[in-house]
Amino acid sequence: MFPIVSFHVHIKPITPRFILPKASKTIQSHEPKIKSQNLNSATSVKKRRSKRIKTLVDSRNISSTRSLLSYVESGCLEDALHVFENMSDSSTFIWNMIIRGLTNNGFFQEAIDYYHRMQFEGVKADCFTFPSVIKACTAVFATVEGQKVHSRIIKLGLDSDIYTCNALILMYAKVGYVNDSEEIFEGMPVKDLVSWNSMISGYVFAGDGRSSLICFNKMQADGLKPDRFSIISALGACTLGHFLLNGKEIHCQVIKRRFQLDLMIQTSLLDMYGKCGLVEYAEGVCNSISQKNVVVWNAMIGTYAVNDKSFESFACMREMQENDNLNPDIVTMINLLPSCAKLEALAQGKAIHGYAIRKGFLPHLVLETALIRHVR
């Protein structure tokens, strides 16, 4: 056997020694770049992730906004509010949509409450916010609240906005502050048809028919043609002051402008002629209406009542029921009660009282007052 011999072999490095320092320096010089690239890569991932999340949130908000708009326009306020409360971000546009929806659907106090909440949450109101809020204040006769809103409008420099001014004119007129309405109207740099209509109807609300007609004539002198709202308000002014000549002139405009098929205008004409004592003219207008609703019949019943034609008023009610299959409402009852008193028809008065109870019309202040006054 051969003895085991231990060999110690020295293997030289493949890389020459003079190259190692350069390689080491090269690696060291790349280390910060590698770390920087890793950091940039991580930051880039975070940014992309954040962007994806933001895109997802934005897409959800866009979808929610579309749903909200759809619900508001269709009057589904409960669904609209549910979507609103679950939105991650509510801009001024979203708040305006909710406030306008509440106002347009008759939830006036709720609209005012959401306006306050909007302020509390630090969302800035704009020129699209205030017309709806003012309309809500007008509807519930919240005069003090309306004045606070007006002050806020002035503070924000929005007191020249035409839509806001139009709403303010009507609000002040409806609560009897016509001087404030006039001040706003005269201070408007630009007036549109709605501005004039607001002032014309504002005078009517204040019981000043003469000023309303003067305003109506000024509007036309300024080159603006009256629309159906102008005419309805002007006819209301004629009714207030028994301005029969002006009423006939407006009737001519109705025919000339081909508004005679407008049911609201026809009803206003009927009422104007009736209150001015021209029953035959009122009957002529009534007979020209092919499809009469309860409002038309009530106007005709009221015409007979105020002109001491009590039998005709009851006959008119029967015709309404038999010919058009329409049921009397609260206004019908109120219009008929004076005829009961003039005919001393206690039985008919009691029958009206019983009908009002069965239909759930009571309590109702005007109807109850009429019952006390005319049924004894």
C-alpha cells in the first residue's frame, strides 16, 4: 500500500489582483443606484396603488352622482338621500342637487335644514344654492330665515345674480315687504322675463293690483312679450281691483297670442269676469273649455255665489258631478256655503258639513270659518 500523502495546492485567483480594486469600486458605486431604484420602484407601486384607489373612488362617486341625479329628477327623495349619505365626497354640486330636489318636491323645511348642515360641514354655497333655499323659506313663510340667507348672499357678493334676485323679489312680496322687492328689482343690472313676472306676481300677493298692472305694462314697453305666467298674474291683478277694461285687453292678448287653450289662463279669465260681475262672459269662457277640471268648476261655482245666483251654483255642482264625474273638494264646499246662507238652506249646509267630515276635510280653518258663518 502506498502511504497517504497530503497535498496543499495553492490555486491562484482567476481574476488578476490588479482588477479587483476596480471591480470593488464599481460595485460600491452602483449600490446607491440599486437602493434608489428599489426605493423608486416601491414609491411607484404605492403611487400606482393610490391612483387605482382614487380612480375607483372617483368612479364610484360618478356612479353615485348619476344615481342621485336620477332619483332626484324622478322624485324618489328617500333613495336620493340614501345615496347621498353614503357618498365619500359631497361637493357643492351634490348638496345643491339635494336641496333643489327637496324644495321641488315640497320638503321645504328639510331643504332649509340641509342648507344649514351644508354650512356646518364647511361646504361653500354658490349662486345655484340660494334660489332653492329662498324658495323653501318663501313656502314656509320663514321670513327671518330668508333675511339671514339674504345677508349671506350679500356677504358672498352674489346679490347681483339674476336667479337669486328673482327668488328674493317673490319671497319679500309674499310676506308683504313689497318695498324690499322693489329695491332688489330696481337694483338689478339685468332683468329677464322671470324678473318682471316675479315683480308682477309679487304685487298681486301683496294685494296691489294697480301696481301689478303698471309693472305689466312697463315690461311690454321694454320690449318683453308676456308669457302665460305674466298673463295669469296680470289677470289676478285685474280681479283684485275689478279692473274690467284691463282684463278685456289682456283677454285680447290671450286670443292674439293663442293662449286660449291654456287651462290655467282660461280659469283665470273665468274668475276675473266672475269677480267683475260679468257672469255671461264667465259662462262663455267656461263653455269654451272642452275638458274641465275641478278648478274650472270651482271658479264657475264661485262666480255664481258672489253674484247672488245661489240656485245656479248648486246646479253647477251637480253638473260637475254628473257630466264630468268629478267629486267636490274643499274649495267647492267653501264656494257653496254662501249660497246655503242666502237660500237659508240649512239642510244643504248640514249635508256639506257631513260630506266634509266623511272626506276628512276637517280640520280646515277657512272651511270651518265658512261653516260657522253660513250654517246656523
